[in-house]
Amino acid sequence: MAYQPRLSNFARYQLHQLPLPVVDTLLDCINEICEDPYRGPHLRVTLVVPLYRIFPGAWLCGLWAIAYTALENAGEIAIEAFGDLFY
């Protein structure tokens, strides 16, 4: 089952602020997440968005991380935030 991505307003705002090569990389990773949101536990990090929130279990995407939640009933992936500060 392929999931459909749904970006939060915050994630959409973040994408508009990023350079195009970074956006391309993040979109490629979103496509991977939509294919299988549960694979790769070794690719999980804790994303920190300063003055906003901490997201445990974010997906590592190159030098960035993507915070998301899989919504099983709706068949969607809720993309919550992007960031390059994680551990």
C-alpha cells in the first residue's frame, strides 16, 4: 500500500525557505517514506526544531531529517517538520 503525503502548514513553510537542491532531496525521501514508513530503524534520529518542538523517531535524509506520522486509517503520511539539527 502506498501512502499519500500530507504536509503540515509548518512543513510547507519550511520547504519554501530551503534551497531547491535540499527540497529535491527531501522530496525524494518523502517518496521513500510513502512506500514504506516503517522500514529502517537504523535511519531514525531525534529531530530538534529550535523554539518549536522535538520529534523522536524522525527519518534521516542525508544531512536532514523528516518528522512524520503514518495515518493508517487515512492512508496518509503526515509530514510535520524538516530540520538539520538532530541527534
